[in-house]
Amino acid sequence: MIMVGAGDVKQLPSIEPYTNCQNVEEYVDSCIDIIFKYITFLKICKSVGGKDTEEGERNRKKLDEMYDDWWVKKMDVCDWIVKHFKFTKDVLQSENNLAYTNMRCQAVSTEVRR
């Protein structure tokens, strides 16, 4: 049997309150080191672009900035959204439309296909 564990220390805070006084990444890495026999720590988010590409570096920097604004600086949610996302009232202006409810998805889809 092969056991594989995966996670991201930037997704959730530590479970125990006393770990808040430690470096979170070091703490989680040490826990993983105890639990699993073979370990590989991946430190770079590759799903946003290649490691040595301009696009990848720019996207990683943007993700780090978003993370810091939300979790470290505790930015207000409205200010955070305005800072990091673009808005438009014209759904045809962009090929990347997001909608979170079925009703809104249907409205965007209908408008785009019109």
C-alpha cells in the first residue's frame, strides 16, 4: 500500500491555537515529516504557469499578494474584491464571465449566445 498526502499550508490555519506562535510552514512540514515515510515538499505553485516564465512569476506574485491582503493584512472583503478583480456590466466585453448562481449563469449564457 502507498499512502500519499497532499496539502497547502496557505489554505487553512493550524488546528491547534498554540501552533500560531510558530512558523506555520515549518510546523506543518515537521508534522508531515513525522506522518509519512517518504516526503516531497513542493514550494512553488505550478498551476499558474511555468516556474521560469514571466507569466508564471507574475501570477504567483499576484496570488501571494491576494493571500497576504486577505489572511495577513485582514483586508475588508469589499476592498479586497475591488483591488483584485475587474468588474463590467457588459458581459460581452470579456470571454471570462463568472456567475455563482444557476439563475445568473443562465442569464450570462443567454446574453453571450444572443
